[in-house]
Amino acid sequence: MEQSGRFKSGGWRFLKRFNIPEDKVKLLYLGRLYPEKSIDTLIKQPSIIEKHHTHVMIAGGGHQRQKLEKLVEKLGVSNILHS
């Protein structure tokens, strides 16, 4: 992966560590994982995410975390990272 100057070295290490392609649009959700946030709706749209060459990163806590992690696994979505 070549560094183009758009990211500082820490950003490149992050992308490499989590195998996030350089040419993908990065979408980060950082917040509570509760039903009213409708994160499951985003996860259930892998064709739209892929069509727009997007890599989704979800970070947060809440009582829906395990349910959302299982949904990502069940759907086999490879371009969604949860932390």
C-alpha cells in the first residue's frame, strides 16, 4: 500500500491493520448501538455499500452490540468492521 500523503502514518497503519483497502470510501459510525439508531438497516444493505466502494466501520457500545455483530457474521458482509 503506497502512502499518498492524504493520511498521516497512523492512519495508514490503521488501514493496513484492519485490511481496509485504500481506494474505498470510509464510513465511520461512532455512537450508541441502540434500536433507534437503525444500524441494522445499514448492515442489511451490503449491495449498496459495495456499489459505492464503501468500507463501513462501526464503533460503540450498547445492548444491541452482540445482535449487530451476529448480523454481520450471518450476512457474511466483509466490508463492515465492528469494534
